[in-house]
Amino acid sequence: MSNIRETLEVKISTALSSVAELPDSKANVIIASRSEFGDYQANGIMSVAKQLKSNPRELAQQVVEQLGHDPLIDHYEVAGPGFINIHLSNSWLEQRSKELQNSIQSLIPQVAEPQTIVVDYSSPNLAKEMHVGHLRGTIIGDSLVRVLEALGHKVIRQNHVGDWGTQFGMLIAYLQSLSTDHDIQSTQLADLEVFYRAAKARFDTDPDFAATARACVVKLQAGDTQILAIWEQFIEESLHHCGAIYEKLNIKIQPSDLRAESFYNNRLQGIIDDLNDKNLVTVSDGAKCVFLDQFKGKDGNPLPVIVQKSDGGFLYATTDLAAIQFRGVELGAERVLYVVDARQSLHFQQIFAVAHEAGFVKETCKLEHIAYGTMMGKDGRPFKTRSGDTIKLVDLLDEASRRAFVLVSDKNPDLDNALRQKIAETVGIGAVKYADLSKNRTSDYIFDWDSMLSFEGNTAPYLLYAYARIKSILRKQEDTSVSSSNIIITDNAERALIIKLLQLPEVLQSVAKDYLPSHLSTYLYELAGIFMRFYEACPILKAEPPIKHSRLLLAEITANTLKEGLHLLGLETLEQM
RNA sequence: GCGCCCGUAGCUCAACCGGAUAGAGCAUCGGCCUUCUAAGCCGAGGGUUGCAGGUUCAAGUCCUGCCGGGCGUACCA
């Protein structure tokens, strides 16, 4: 029994179905909306009463009688127009929470049927350095992966980096034009953003260079060994940049998770052939297209999914189709999640539809676009530098650590420099990640240094502080007999804390169901708040045993839960701040 | 034009898929440190949930129509 809400839902639904003589009646149990309504409430009685044309309060009363005694429940209450308010039993809470003393693993529910889930996230374009546009997908994707894995799914990460296409011709030609010396080339690539801009400028102003660049693309696609070698060098350098970012961000994606666009090159023609065989291809204006009825363009004209350009070139839709097939067939995906910017939603609707139409994956394989909004500056416009350039991710992360260092030094100047630096890094990076994860991913998100690095409100610093504070208390306890003691509820603050702790499973299931890490961050923020209230109301070290021991256990379980929750979001904790 | 997303306190965001009096934080104002980290806690003010209808015992949530915003919409990704 790991999920209280679900347990109650089953119990009360069964009783309701039996009393109402309507199978599959739903009790619709949720956490009580106000504390005076108990711990949980059942909302489903009224709609069933409506169907039965009976009095909802009387029906609720009958359901309560049918439920009888239960160790989990202290008492039920019929309230309002026909709610059942549910009050959990203190002794059950005490017993259940004691089971968490050695490990909180039982708060992480395991799925009954583990699935193979492919998650496509981060996926930067290697032509440029990672910029702020890659931040959300990388962070959100990483957290979802952690949660899905924790629940027992087999998760396969796929970093679908862009390593192919016309701009690489330009970059290769530019690199070649500078020097053929390998070391000098490496130096030139140290700042990819600058390099890209210089190449682009030359491309736009120098016709001869532009011609060379186009020739490079052709040679690259034809497999010219010399050009390929330069391309590989470029990719290697660019991946090195990405790796540095992932390390700073503490992202779990590995080099082995890389499956670059070029990986699919030799499968693209096969995709076209397959579509052809299934009579899905129409040639329109020289381009090979798939037209599906559900997609209409301007003036109601059919909207194509172009899979091969009129010049014979393939597009990202073709690559994505090849990737879907690979994931479904060779990786055995039962679900494929694309953690990608919301602006690409039409693209994904189209290729998902084409993939299913063409039978590239089984009918049962679920393809889902986990869309997220655009990152905005404080002015509500897309987040850019003052001069209008995109902001490099590495610069943003360095600034986060720098700002955090100033704050940490201000709050705790006595700590030695190296320790402050370490704290600043964890706080700074944590702040950037948490600010994003704590908001609903679907809406646009306003990036604001001051609010994310604030130590007040729903922020990483607040949560990390709460954790460090608990650890500080635990370090001060010398009594070793704690583990054998019981948890005893003597105050409402203790009770509220226990209930909150036991609600972690419900939250994790909700994160996995809706792909919303923000549900977890909200939970952690509330947990920290409830702990702080407990901390204010209930002295721990100054209490006498066995209450002292009980409170120490609660503090320890809370710390472990915060740590685990933050870990699932991708945040590291600090023992000291 | 059509499609998708969005509109909640001055600002940033919630609201567990239709439930009881719409909640937090910031900012503003007022309390609490000889007491486990005050990076904290407690309290106050602040709302016609863009507008108008509809469905329902019950609507921020579902349906319709407006208004306002963002994004997308045939050979970029």
C-alpha cells in the first residue's frame, strides 16, 4: 500500500458501487481542499446520487456504513451537499511512517507493467554552441527520464543531435580556409558561436567562398574522405562543448545516448521507398509529399508532409520518420517521448500520423510530443543579450554560479573559499534548473535571475537551505538509540508532516502521467514549508525521549525525501550552506 | 484565412482533469531571534479567473461566440 489516495479511491468506489448497485461508480477521492474537511475527501457521491435520483447525503451515509472499520481511517464524515470527509488514523500514520526510517524506497511506487520508453531530449544542433534555447528541453527531459526510471520503466535516452545539413558545408569550408593545421583548427573552434558567425558572414559576402561551401556539402554527402575527416573533427569538438554543458548541468545523458541525425542517412531512401510501396507518396511541384486528410493548409488546401525535396534532398521530416522506425523496431519502444519546443507541434502531429499510417511502428506504440514553451527575458520578449544575440548556455551557467557565489559569500563569509565555491555552483545551477522545473512546462517561461536566486519562495535556495538545516540538526544528535524508537504524534505539525511525506507516491505518479516535473517541485516546496512549521512548533533536540527520538526520525525521513525528490528533478543537495 | 497554445492578485505562478470560502511566492504593511542555521516563521491588505452566453446539484476547469496575445502554416531544423 503505497498510495493513500488510490487505496481510498478503491475502497470507497467499491462501497459506493455496492450501495448504489451501479458497477464502476467512482468515489473521486482527492486530498481535502481545506484542512477542516479532513485529510482526503470523496467527491463522487453526488453525481451517483443524481443518476439514482436519490438524496446525496443519505447515499453518502450509506456508503460510510458500508465501509465499516478500517485501520487506516479514524473516522468519516458526511458533509456539505454529499461529500465524505476522510480523517486518517493517527496510529496508522505513526506505524506507516516508522517503516520509512531506514529507507524511503517504499514511497517510490513501482509500475505494474514496466515499459520501454524512448525519450528524445536535449538534441542540440552541433553547428553552433548550445544556447539558452536548449536549456528547457535538456532540464525537463532529464527530470522526466529520472522519474520514469525510478518508477521502474526501461528508459532509453536519445540525444538526436543535428550533425548534418547545409550549414556544415559552410563550416567545413571556413575551417579549411583558415588552416590545415589540426591544432590551429582546434583553437579556432574553441568558441563555436564566434566561429559560426564568422563563417556565416563570409558566406553571405564572399561568392567564391559560398560556392566552395556548397561544393563541400556535395562532397560531404558523397563521402569524400578528406571532407569527412574535417567534419568528424568538427563534430567531435562540438560534442566536447556539449559534454561540458551536461557536466555543469548534471544531466544524465551520456555519449552512448547519442544518436545523431547522420546515423539515419543510409535509411532515408528506405523510408521513401516504404512510403511509395504503401501508395502514400504524391509528387507535388517536384517534391515527394505525403498528404493526409486531417491536415489542411491555407484556404483549405491539403497540407503536405514533404519527405524529399525537388532536388532529391531529404528533410528533417524524413530523418524523424527514420528515427521513429528505428526506435519502434530496433529499440523496441512502447512509447516514444519527444521533449521538444511547442513550436514544432504541427511537425510532430504530422510525422506521428505518417508513421502510424505507414506502419513504421506498431499501432500500440505511443508517440508523444512533450511540448514546452519559449524562454523569455524579463521584458517578456525572447531571451537574448542586449545586442540581440542568443545567449550561450555556458555563459548563462557561469553567471549563475557567479551570482550565487556573491550571495553565499554575503550570507556566510566565514566559510572557506573553496567550500563557498562548491556551494555556489550547486546553488546557482540548481536555481537555474529549479526555476524552470517549478513552472508548468507548457507555458512560456520568464527567466529572471533575481527571483530564481532568491532565498524566499519556491526556489532552489529555499529547498537546499531547508535540507541543510535538517542535516545540521541531525549532526548534533548524539543519541544512537533513535532507530529503535517509534514515531509519536503529539502535535498537529507532526501529523501534517507525516501525511505530506506519505503523499510522495501520488505526486510521482502524477509527474509521470502528465509529464510535469512542476508537480514534484510544488510538492517539495510544500514539504519544506510544512517541515519549517514543524521545526518552529516542535523543539527537536530539546525534547525528551521518546518524543525527541520521534522528531529526529521525522527530520531524517524528511531530509531523505527532500534529497530524493530533488535528485529526481536533477538537483544536488548540500550538507551545509 | 486556417490550426495549435494561452488570458487567474500590481508581478511570477498554483489550483491533483467538474467540487465546499480560487491558493502560494515576490512586492507593500505589521509581529517573532539570551532558544536546534532569521537563507526562517506568523499575520494583514490585495480577485466579477479577458467578455458574453450555455450545460450542470456544482464551472477558473466542459461547450459556443466574441476580444486580446503568442506560435505555426510546401521544399530550414
